[in-house]
Amino acid sequence: MTNTVALIIGIVLLMGMATDYFANDGAALYFLTRKFLDLVEWVSFWR
């Protein structure tokens, strides 16, 4: 992965997060964060 591709991906992610924050008050990001933390907890249980 080149620096240019990494920068573009980072900008797209930040734009998506900003759009969610302004359009939905961050509800989608909050939902995904909660599900990710549940997944981490579930995976650590099997470790």
C-alpha cells in the first residue's frame, strides 16, 4: 500500500465519520463501536 492510497482511505473514513456525526448524531458509529467491542470480548473468551 502506498502512502497515497493510505491517505485516500484515511480521508474517506474521516469523511464517513463526519457525515455520520452530522447526519445521525453518530448513531451508526456508536452502533459499530459497540458491536466491535462485543466481538473483541467474544474472541477473547475463546483465547
